[in-house]
Amino acid sequence: MLHLLASGPSRMVFEHLRNNFHLEDLASGFPQLFQLCFHITQGHNPPQITRVLGAAYLLAMTKPLGGISPIAVGETLYRLISRALCLQFHETFTTHFPPH
């Protein structure tokens, strides 16, 4: 099975979350991961944690026809939380930011 891994500055990947929170058994690990993510979204974090979650690797990828594309790979936990929030507020975002 091919795994596409893109780690953020901490080097954590989604497999780490799955394995450490035992996400194959949703009843055992998911509540703890949910509580961690919920706590982070409430903004009650020390500034050091906020800086770490907002960190990203910056890569310069060469375009086939010339030029450079800047690519940022953010922290894995931050990407997970961002995706969940986008899914939750999809309708609101679509209302305010309609497709072109």
C-alpha cells in the first residue's frame, strides 16, 4: 500500500495520530483526539503551542515551464483541525465565498 506522507516541522504524520490514538477502534482513541482538537480550536493555548501549530516547512518547487511554486507543508495536527473545520462550515463558506 502506498502512503503519501507529508510531515510538518515536528515530523509527525497522520499515521502517528492513527497509531497513538488507536483510531482503528474509534471508541477507544477518537474521544481523546477529539478533546485535544476541540481544546486547540477554543484558543486556550499557550503562545508557544500556537506558534508550533502554525509552523510550516516552506519548499520551492520548480515548475515544468520555468519559475518556482512556493509550497507550505503545515503541522499535521493543524491540518487535521483545519480540514475538520472546513467540512463543518462548508455551507457557510460556500455562501460567503461562492465558486467563480
